[in-house]
Amino acid sequence: MCLGIPGCVTRWVDRDPLMASAEIDFGGVKKRCQMACVPEATEGDYVLVHAGIALTIIDRVEAERVLATLTEIGHHETLD
């Protein structure tokens, strides 16, 4: 089973179709992730990320619910 973590697109780094990347904010921790699967994402969108690859755009409310649940169960800090 794989775990995808929601994060917010804060800025695009490279929009090249094959090597697209953006900075993603995971509750204060910012990481550069590959965005080739979601080239239509814009800054402020939430994306589901697994292994450094943004797989899909997700609803903001759902993303915030997942992040709140992770924080509640105490695992959010260990996902850095």
C-alpha cells in the first residue's frame, strides 16, 4: 500500500512538459516535486504527492481534512 500526502503548490520551478517541477508546501515543510502528471496545477492548488511525484489535483477541503487527521494522530511530524 502506498501513502500519498497532500501539499499546496507554492511556486512553479520548471514548466518543461517532461521535467516539470514545483515547490510544494506540506504544512510548513517545502519540497520540490515533479509535476509532469499535473501540468494544469496552479499555485494554491493542492496535489496528492507520492515519492516526490504529484499524482493528481485534490480538493482543498479534502486536503485540509487529511492533514488535520495526520496531525491529530501524531504522524504529521514524522513525514518530513
